[in-house]
Amino acid sequence: MIHYGVTKTMQVALARGLAETTAGTAVTVNSVLAGPTRSEGVEKFIADMAGTKNVTPGDIEKEFFRTARPGSLLQRFATTDEVAALVTFVASPLSSATNGAALRVEGGIVHSIF
């Protein structure tokens, strides 16, 4: 998925560049990097796959994290509310010292400290 990685990298670089252009102002620019999220599209995909395989949607989710995302610390899809909570924080005055950051809400699938 080179195309996906390239677009994510571009988004982070663009946000950092924009943050640098607003240095010393009250404007902050950050990137929120969401991981596997239980969106409407994911719900439909899981339900369709479960129907095809004659198993429960829960079985499909468990299999996904067992095989495709075994390093996930969450071992489930994040909810849209969980992603929205981070976005709400970043858009609030509470995050005024957070600028030029790449903020992950991905359940621990990325193996790095930073």
C-alpha cells in the first residue's frame, strides 16, 4: 500500500509546514492519524464478509486482528466517538501547546515510542 503511505506522509509533512508558517500565533496545525476504525463502511464490510462466511461479525473482527493486525494493543476497531474525542481535544483550547504534531488514535498498531 505504497500509495496510502505516501499520502499519509504528505499529510503529516503539509501539516507540519503549515504549523511552521503560523509560528508565534494562536493558530495550531496538527495531524490526527486514525487506525482501524468502526465506521459505517467498515460495519458494512464486516457484515457482508460475515454473511459470506456464515459467521458472526464479531468472529470477523477477531480474525482481522488475529491475522491482519496482530500487533494491535486494542485488539478491536476504534469507535468513531474515540477518534472524535481526540479531534475534539485537538480543536479545543486545551491543546494550545500542541502544534505541528502527528497524533495517533490507532489502538497501538504502530510499533514505536514516538
